[in-house]
Amino acid sequence: MDLHDPGGKVRRRLAADVVSAAGFSACRRWRWWLERRWDGAPLGSPGPGVVIGMNPSVADETADDPTVAGVMWRARHLWGLPGLIMLNAFAYRATDKLRLLEVDDPVGVENDATIVRLCQGAPLVVAAWGQPPKSLAARGPAVAAMLAGAGVHLMCFGRNADGSPKHPLYQRKDAALVPY
């Protein structure tokens, strides 16, 4: 039984027409990917967009957290996508970004390969990791460079003063995307 508590307690029910799956480490402390579909196509089918946040929290196969709910709404109602895959620069599950510092490897062993694999060919990839703890600030640029090397064009909700992409939770629902 998993005793890991990622933090946040806000869990939102999925819409009745949404199917979902997620990839976790065996201990469920790291989440590699989270997919939601509402077009009736099987999970894993081509077409969903990708949003890359900082780190996963309580969202899983059965429920959303506020960030995932917000980007899903945008993907469905603004961007016209058939589904969404949520990835993260750091795969360690913790609502408080400072908890990324409590483990030796907040990125996780499968995370980089998963990010590249699921972003290649996606119709839209949005960088949305915000500002990680200062000692981990190089991770965002490393993810961006890794994806640029794989031919992936990143969009974002705008940039923070330090150049990091803005987090979607703090942006208007109808905020326009710009190149990252």
C-alpha cells in the first residue's frame, strides 16, 4: 500500500465522457504521464495536446487537481483538441514545489524519455512549469533544449521575469498562447 501523500486535497471529479489513464512508478511517488480523452478514441490514439507542468500532485486516473482541470478545460473548449496529456518537468508527486527538494531524484528515471516520446507529433505542446525552487531552476531550460533537439515547438502562457513559462493556474482561462 502506498503511503506517499503528495499534498493537496482538492480532487475534482472527471466529466462523464472523459476516459483516463496514467503512468506511475511502482510506488506511485512519480507520475510519468496522465492522459484524458473526450473524443471517444482509445487512450494512446494520436491527437491529444500536451501540457508540461512543474510537478504532479493529486491528479490520477480517477480525479483532477485544479491545474489539470484548468488545462483540460482549455484543451477541450479553447484549443479544440480531442484530449490532453499532462507531463511534468519533475515527475515527483508533491503539491508544494519545495518538496521536490526532499528526494534525490525529483525528475525520475523515466521522465525525460516519456516527455520526448509523448511530445513528438503532438499538435500542441505547452510549457507551463512556472518557477521551480532556485536550486532546480536549470531543469526548465534543460527540458526546453531537449524538446527543441527533438524538433518540438513549445508554446506558453507568457514568461515570468526570470524567463520561465507562466503556470496556467494563475492565468486567465482564455489567455492566449505565445511561442516559448
